[in-house]
Amino acid sequence: MCFTISYTNKDTKKLEKLTQAKIQNTLHELPITYVASGFTHPYWPVVTSQQPEIIQLFRWGLIPHWTPNSELADKFENNNLNARSETIFEKKSFSSAIRRQRCIIPITGFFEWREINKQKYPYYIQPNNNEFFFLGGIYDCWVNKETGEVLNTFSIITTAANPLMAKIHNRKQRMPFILPYEHIREWLNPNLEQVTLQTMMKPFDDHQMKAHTISKRIASKTSDPNVVEVLEPVEYPELTLIDI
């Protein structure tokens, strides 16, 4: 699963260089977000296979283009925050998009919870170089026939956990599908065969990741979690004893 992410890197030139794409003219800068929950359906930077030369903002929570009404659209956007790599070619919501409408989603980190003795401990996971993770995703465009509104939406693909994430996300043992830098543009190639895509959707090398525990404020219902302090390390002595 991957339901909570962040984007804090202001180096747009580096992002453009790595993605080989330019920020859309209508965007002056990409929003800095310390904590974003998929269930709030934020607009997020993406690069798509149809327009690989620009960085756009799409809404998180994929709504298939064939969705007949807004009621079902609301259901889909909550249920389609993630797409499992193991079943993505089989699910009606995803099977068309994975073949023709793939995207990359830049983030600077994501969050996951570790459960020990019925207590949950939040972790912030980052790339070792403190720059970007590039998540593999799919997207679709839905038109609300009732209002005429056009929504470009995406879903983050998930895979089985690597050893680091299996320790952290110890209940479900899942993680987002992260593309190595050298495969970013390849993922956007519209001519890739299914077998190639399935080979690419594998766990990321955990030696290129780092993680630390953070404040439980991230799950607070009374305090805004979208503050820089939430990313700071917080130690839990009980975990120190377990991890010796």
C-alpha cells in the first residue's frame, strides 16, 4: 500500500533534468507538501506517456474513463489510490491504462506504519541521496457527463516489499513501485510488451533507501500533519530494544 507521500524538493531544474520534461507553462512552481494523504485526493506532479515532455498536475485516485456517473466516480477514486502489480492486467479499472497510459510520479518520500504489540509506529522513507523517488503509476481521463468537468487522475502501483519495507510495513508487506533513475523514460514507452512491464514492476533496492521513525502527529485528527516538523526523527525506546 502507499497512501501517504511527500514532496519537499524545490530544485525544479534537477527534477526536469531527471524526467527530461519541463514544468507545464501554467504552473509557476510545484507545491511543497510535507504530508499528503491519498484520501484527500491531492493534485500531484506527473509525467505521462502521452505527453512525456511536460510535468503536469493530476488528481490522485484513478477514475476509469468509462465510469458512468459521479457516485461511482467517488467510489473509484477512494478504491483506486493504488494498483497491485500482480493483478493490474486483470482488473477492469487498470487493465487498459497499464498498457497505454503509464506515468511517473515524483515524490521525496513516503510514509508507512510498523505494528509492534498492537502499537503502530510511523516511518518516513526517503531515497539515500535525499532527492527523488519516481513512482510508477497509471492514469486515466474521466469526463463528468453531469457537469462537463474533466478529471485527469492517477493510481500508484504497488509491489511486494523489499527487506527494509517488510520490516517496516510488517502487516501487509507492500511498498510503492519505485523506478530506478535509468528506467524512468523507459516506463513511459507506449510500445512496451506486457512481459517487459511485469519484469519492471519489482521491489526497489533497499540499499538505495533510508527510513526513520517520526512523530505520531502524522495521524492526528486535531493537529494539521502537513508541517515540516512531522518529517523530523523521533525515537521510540521500545523499538530500540526490539531492533538490537
